[in-house]
Amino acid sequence: MKLFRRPSSAPLWQDEFSVFTAGERYVNRRQFTKFLTLTSLAMFVGNLWILARSWFYRAPAYPRRVVARADELAVGGTRIFDYPAAGMSCILVRTATDSWVAYSQKCTHLSCAVYYAKEQDRLECPCHQGFFSIADGAVLQGPPRRPLPRVRLERLGGELIAVRMEGEGA
Ligand code: FES
């Protein structure tokens, strides 16, 4: 049933719209309540979904992977390796005779590759001069707001083993 007739002077495209200005008052309270109820229900279901995901979330299992032999690098030496998966570059730095650290090589600003600046003893991103502490990956300077994710290492005999990533979601 058509409530309103298109005035002969109105353009043809107005036939495609079901509500004419004069008919807007016919969007009644029941329709409005139905709209609100369905919208609220959709939001409620969405929140339930988020809650269920957080309940069943499991932290990723990281592989244990040998990244270098302990005597392989001189002090100040570096090595690039993939962890935890292929294509995810990390940088290993020997900072002292008996100390090694490793971080994700991906800058937390816009993902350029960081490198070790031995003279300054820090990790540097060449794209926008973002500098990170070699001690803990904290931002020293530049636009990055988050520290570099750290690769936790274990030494087993003469080998350095990557066991997990820390600070990935920070
Ligand atoms: S991408 Fe590293 S500082 Fe911008």
C-alpha cells in the first residue's frame, strides 16, 4: 500500500526512497523501540564474544631455538636471526664477555629495521632517528613510544637459545 503519491513535479528518483519527508512522522514508537532493542542485542552479543575470547585466550607457545654459539661473536658483535617464525627478524648483540641480549629488529614506530651502534652502545633506527637502550630495549629518543620486544635467551652449554618473546603487546 502506498501512503503517498509522488507529486507530479517531484523527480523520478524519489520513488526509490520509501520515506518521504511528509511521512517521517509515521516511523512510530514501536519501530523505534524495535530498532533500539535489536541494536542493544547486537552490542550485547558482541560484548559476550569479546568476553569469551578473553576467557579462552592462550598465550602463544614459543619455540626453543638455538640462535648462536656463545663464542661465535666478539664483544660488540651482532647476529641477525629469525624468531619466533621465519621472516621475523631479531638482532643478537654480545654486550660483554659473558652477556648477550636480543631484540626484535622491527622498530616500534613504523617497522624499519634497527641496528646496533657500537660506539653509542644502543640500537638505532635509521628512518626517524629512534634510539633504544641496549640494556632493556627502552626508548631513548625519537618517535617510537614502545620499547623493542625482547627475546629471552638461555645459555645451555656453549649455545644461546631463544625461549620466548617479551613485551610484544606492550
Ligand atoms: S620507523 Fe623507527 S623511528 Fe620511525
